[in-house]
Amino acid sequence: MRHNFGAGPCILPQEVFKQAAQAVLDFKDGLSILEISHRTSEFEGVVDEATRLVKELLNVPEGYSVIFLQGGASLQFAMVPYNLLPEGQTASYLDSGIWASKAIKEVSTFGKANIVASSKPDNYTFIPKDFEIPADSAYFHCTSNNTIYGTEMFSFPETNVPIVCDMSSDILSRVIDVSKFGLIYAGAQKNIGPAGATVVIVKDEILGKSGRKIPSMLDYQIQASNGSMYNTPPVFSIYVSMLNLRWLKSKGGVAEIEKENKAKAYALYTEIDRNPLFKGTCTVEDRSRMNVCFVMNNPELEKPFLKFVEDNGVEGLKGHRSVGGFRASMYNALPITSVHHLIDLMQTFAEKHQ
Amino acid sequence: MRHNFGAGPCILPQEVFKQAAQAVLDFKDGLSILEISHRTSEFEGVVDEATRLVKELLNVPEGYSVIFLQGGASLQFAMVPYNLLPEGQTASYLDSGIWASKAIKEVSTFGKANIVASSKPDNYTFIPKDFEIPADSAYFHCTSNNTIYGTEMFSFPETNVPIVCDMSSDILSRVIDVSKFGLIYAGAQKNIGPAGATVVIVKDEILGKSGRKIPSMLDYQIQASNGSMYNTPPVFSIYVSMLNLRWLKSKGGVAEIEKENKAKAYALYTEIDRNPLFKGTCTVEDRSRMNVCFVMNNPELEKPFLKFVEDNGVEGLKGHRSVGGFRASMYNALPITSVHHLIDLMQTFAEKHQ
């Protein structure tokens, strides 16, 4: 039994793997999902269902389009200003981590980014909160969850400026009010599905105003009006995303999985705070439920602890090099039993090393 | 037994489907290929092998980079001028089909396209040949195979202007001299692998000269220097591409598959020319080996013929709406036995309807 705490691409439900493997062998009438045309009614049904499930699970209001694209969040870093930032105007960005700072860097091709606040001097250990968004910003961009540092935004600013949010690592993990956002994007490879697809949820009325000539593939309006099928989509990634969204619905949807995610996070953070060998790395109020970052009070024990858990079926616990220590990523598909297993190992290790 | 003549995403070898399905269940130590980090040594090995196999199979010379990207050929339509067309300069394009014309349309965001020749007035039934490429063109763009119309370029112009070629539908189907090209791109979903990946082969020395600010994800130099891993790549699509490239190598490589592709095309075109019910739709010398387009002399027989072959295990033979009739796509993985099966059905049908 493997316990996959990897940061992403990450664990998906075992039943999704089984269904996906079956479709690779025989999706329909003996044909593999990898050899069917994306223009068949069967695959159009897949795209339709995946889109509908995103809308249903996130309670997406009227007036928003849901599209499946390629290129991950990194391509969105450029598509957002291409579509939303008119020549000569400024966009506001919250710098809460390396992905936010990469998004900021991409603005320079198109115009000016105004950084409203940054926690970089503190190695991104918290989410900046006291900041102002200039009313003339074309949009305000933030990152809802910072995978590397283990921080998460639990409140979003009240503003008339359209909020653009990179939700790559916590979308579908908790209830959000989509109507508060102008645009949400997320690489699929955490809670949506496998790598190779990107979901964008965009309020239609904010589009078509940048005044720029946009290459067709990077134009949200073109992608939306073609129903994610402007060109050949990433067929398999969308198919597996659909399977995973079905699984989430069968679990009771986002509100139910949020309860489980809260329980998983509560259990692990409680152990980190209680166990004398360990300590968390970021501000308590901003602690992410998706990525739990922690270190050991005695750094010399970190290597032996990592070996100990790896010998006991734990995968992907090594922290990102810019934080060190450990990172337990606990996406939707990670069962709470895996969290309990990790906690047991922390306790066993502590008993031996106190 | 299904005979998949679909135009793409298309047939891949059955053994590739089996290996791919197995990896979805267990790629390494019980973990699915869909849940492993792209930064693991195992997946880095996959990208390395896939890249090496493209180089080996196409005999890519020194001084060229091979990269796996996302977004299909359609994103290349924009990336090519972004990277290769300096402000104020002109790029030359050969208009040999709908994909070529889409590539031409995307240039308008960046500058001017000079159409050196077009077969559009003749519904793209041939490849234009007598044209001149102005010496001051930033590059010359062509499409080596036109999926919809069933034409293929069997010779490329001699010019000092860098040749950029969209080889989406015939790459790896025949021996080419990569050194004659500045840049080759291909959506994976014909002879490379499943949808969701794009291969680019680019001569390093032509890059870095457009003088434009290029978004990182669209910058060939950034993608090349990051070894196709600037951000999370389409893991599964690259993995299956690697499996398929291994298969091609095991078959003896491109020169061997070219012989088979010639034999398949020869057999089917011979039947089309011989059988009084059928006729080809394009100029004989430009007939594609990948996509064989044909119609019936009596259009009223087309529906019954399509039903007849579909009842006999043939998939995807319906022609594109802009040509009508039939299109037999015969990519590398389509066995010659499927072609013989189709020919048998054509003969049986002719016997009944003469």
C-alpha cells in the first residue's frame, strides 16, 4: 500500500485509474480512448459532461464560461494579460509565492504589474492581508494556494476590480463563491485530473476589452465559443478529468470533500503542533489544507525521518528545496487513512528519538 | 476486429495501448503514471528517451533542439511568427489547405504573410509548385501533408530562407532530411502518440532574432533550455509517445515504415483507379500516402457504401465535409491487412452494384 503525498501531478482515486486504464484498452466498440476522433459524439459527450460537472460542483453562475485548455497555469500567466490588460493600463498582483511571482513576470510582455503586497522577504510564510487595490487596475490577480510554502487564502478582497485567481492547487477542495471572481484558472493536475489540461472559468462580460490582437489559441472568447474544441483537445486528460469529477460528485460534491479536507488538515497540523520533534513553517492562520509544510526542530533528524516514512510506504513527502523539510500534499483523493498512517509514523519516530 | 481509418486522433499500435493501460494502473512501485511527479527520475527518463527517439528516428543533426510542447499545431501557428518574424518583416506561406490557411491567418497578429501560391481556387486538389520565395522572407512556411484534401508534398523548395514545416500528419511516416528545415512542428496525434502533445524540432541558430518580447511558455529558447519541462508537461501524452516511438524503432524505423506506407498507398490507389465505381479527388502526383481521398462516380452509392463498410468493421472512412466522399487515413499503425480488408469490401460492393 502506497501513500502518495506528492505535490502534483498527484494522487487520483484508484477507481479513476481503473476506469481510465479500461478506456485505454476499450472506450467504445473495441476502440481505445486514445484512437477516437475528438469530433465523435462520444467524445463530445465527454467534454460536455466534464464542463457540466465543473459548473455543477462549483455552482458556477450564469454568465460564466467553463473551458478546458492546454499549457497549464503557466500559459494562463500570459493569457490573462493578453485578454484582460489593455495597452497602457496596469494590473494589480498579490505576490504570495513563486507561482504568483512567475505570473507577475509574464505581465512585463504586455504592460505593468502593480504588486499590492508581497511576503517574499519572509520567504512567503504568510498571505499578505493589508493591501489596497487601485480602482483603476485592469484586474487583481492572486494565487489561492501556494503549493511550495503551504499557505492558502481563506478570504478574498472586496473590490470592484475583477479578481483573477490561480486556483491550480486548491480548486474543488472547498466551497468558493465563483460570482466573486472575474476569472479562475487551474492546471488540472491536482484535484481536477491528470496533467495536460487546464480549466478556465471566466465571466463573459470581462472579455473582449483588451483591444489587443490575440492569437486565436490564446483568445478566451474563441476558445469559449468553440466549446473547448477550437482545435484537437487533450482527449485523455479531459476524459480522466471527467471520471474524477464524477467521483467527486459521487462523494457528495465539494462541500462534503471540504469536510474531509478539513479533518485531514486538522489531524496532521494537530500532530505537528503536539509532537516535540516537528514544527510548522508558516503562519497558523494561513495554513494550507492542501499542502502541509513542516520541518524538524533538529534538522539532523530529517534525513532519517524521510527514510523511515519512505520505508513505510509514504511517497512524495520531501519538501520543496526552497523551504526544506517536509510537505504533505493532501489533495481530495488522498484518503484520511493515509494521513493517519503518516501521523502514526511521526509518533513512532518520536518515541524512538526523544 | 475494427479497422480504424480515422483521420486523427488515430490508431496507434495495439501493444502501445496495452502498455499504456498497464502504466495507468502501475507505472512504478504501484503508482500510476497519472499520479507521479514530472520531476521524478523515472519521468525525466521518459522525456529523455522520447526526445532521443525522435532524434534517432528522424536522424536530427547537431544544432537542432527537439521539444515536447502543448497546444497542438494551432498554437504553433502563433509561436512561429512570435519567435521568427521580426516586427515589420514578411513571412512567406504556401497555401495548400485549410490548416495552411489557418496558419496564415495567425500571422496577422504579428505582421505580414506573403502567400507565394495557393491551390484554394481548385479546392486544394493539388500542391502548388511554381512559386518564388522572396529572399528577404523571415521564413517560408508549408504544410507537408494536407489531411482534409489528401495531398502531400514530396519535394521541398531549395532556398536560403529557413523552411518551417507543419508535419502534423506525416511526420515519421517517411524519411526526411531535417537539415533542410529551420523548424518542423507536429501535433502528436497521428504518428507520434495521443492528442495533448506537440513535437517541435528547431535549428537553434534561427532563434532569438525576432526582437519581440515573447511570453515564456511561447518562447522556443526557454522551452528548449528547460528540456520540455519549463512547467508540468503533458505526462501521459509524452509517455505514450515514447511507447509509440519505441514501437516504430522496433519495426525498423522510418525507412522501414515508409516502405509499408508506400505499399499500403499503392494498393489502395490502384484499387481506386481500377474499380469503376470509385475515383480519386486530387492530382495523382500529389496523392498523400497518409490520407487517401476518393469519391464514387455515382454519388447516390456513397451512403450505401459507407454503411456497407461500417457494417464490416471499418471506422472513420467518411470524408471531410469540404471534400465529401471518403478518406482512408493510413497512418503508421494501420496494418496493411486493414487496407486489404477495405479493398476487398470495395470489390465486393462493386460486384453487387455494376
